[in-house]
Amino acid sequence: MNLLFHILWFDDKINEIKPFEDSLELFLYQYGFKLDIEKVDNISDETLNTISSRLKNYNPYDLVIFDYDFGVPDVNGVTAAEKVRRAIYTDIIFYSSNPRQLNDTLVKKFIYGSYIVNKFRFDHTIRPIIQDHIKKFTNINNIRGLILSEMSQIEILLRKKFLEYHNNTKHSFQECSLKELKINDINKTLTKLNNYVDDELISDPHNYTLQDLRVNYKRFLKHQNKECKILDDKGLLHEYQMLRNNFAHRLDEYDKNNGTVSLINPKTNEPTDFNFERFLQIRKGLHELKNQIETLPLSNE
């Protein structure tokens, strides 16, 4: 979950959801989210199969909403949900003017993890469901991920703005170039570092980066004739170091046709695709990386 609350909404009369949409938008804003809805009004087998296929690769949605009555023979919200449910287990909300009948149908079809809302009390009933959904994801790890994700996007935007401003502005007030200013900042940092002892330096993430840790840990081990491939330039730590930097400093684009999300290289504009399987590999790799770091030597003995 990020600052957008993503809903996949199925209704054959999609224009009629506008009052619900406006109300949800105001409600979510109170919780710090912007509403983002993908609307589906073409309830055909082809459309449902396409959506289900891409959801197996990547699922960006926080909630899926179905109208029960599509006004089409032999097709309703439940038959459509059956296909979507095979791909994902995101919470589903159905709305109907006859919720009791709908409940019996859902039980018979074994569609679990769903809520039923009376169409005429939709706005009042859906709010506690969304509120509870938001609470599930309001923990330290999700907030950490949110901050890292959004701050990386803010940094990209700020860098783009400053670059454009710098190129379009006469700097009569500026006595030296940006390069010289950066060198001055580095010299100030070097002066500060002279006052550090090694333990303080290693413990300071602002002045001693992950790259510093990896390279110098390797140097110390090499000096003691010890090898540790995890610290190599092409090792697992370096691989995930670059992956983290890419996630932090590249914009992402979602391709709903292929069910993939891509990180765009700002220099080449080339995309790197990610999907469910790739995220699975990343999680397994992170476990392996942590296990290998645990085995690193702690002394020269």
C-alpha cells in the first residue's frame, strides 16, 4: 500500500458509481490516501480472463468491488468474481439490493474473503471495511516501505525540478559552479571525519555508507587472507545494494496489459520488469543474504 488506495471496480453501469466514488474519495483523504479506481464495465469472458491473467503476475489492488446484478443473462458479480478469485485473494465487496440472497449464492460458490453490502446503504457500510483494511497495513514495516518509496519519488521529482531550474536560470548570484560547491561540502565533511574515531565512523550511516561497509569489510578480510564472496563487487550484497538503489532512484510504471511493474532507467529510459515471480525471488534472496551476513567473521582469529 502506498499513498494511493487502489480499487478494481466492476459494474456494467459504471457511470452510476460517481456518488460512491466522490464519497470514498473524501473518506480516504481523511486517512492520508488518494483514491485510484480502475473501472470495468465490459463484463465479458475475454475481459475477465485478461484481468485474471495479469493479476497472477502482479496485483496492485487494495480492494475489489463487484455489483451483483450486471443485467446480463447468466453473468453476475459472483460468476465474474469466481474467475478473479482464482488469481488473487484480495478482499472483495459485493453490493446488491438483495444481500441475503447474495450471501447464499457466495456460500454455494465457495467464494470466501468477501463482504456483502446493501446497495442502498453502500456508503455507510463500506467505510468500516476500508477502515479495518487500512489498519491491517498500518505497521512499522509497511510505514517504513511507504516512506522509502514515497521519498524516493520525491527525490526524483526534486532532482528533475532543480535540473530544469538550473538549466533555465541565470545564476548571477552564484559565485562558483555546483561542482565547486559540492567539493566545498566534501571538504567540510572531511574536516568533520577527522574528529571521528573508527567505531563512531562505522556506526554513522550518514557518513559511512553501505558501500563503505562492504568494501572495507572485504579489505580487512583480504588482509587476513580470508575470502568472503558475499562482499565481492558482483556478490549477493552488491546485487541487492544495486537493487535497493534502483528502487530508490527510479520511477515505476505499471503495465496492466502484461501484469508487470517496471522501473525506468532515467539515463536510457529502458524498463526493468518485475512481477510476482520476480518479487518471490527477491524475498528468497533477502533471506539468503541475511543468513550469509550472520556467518561473517567477527574477529581475525
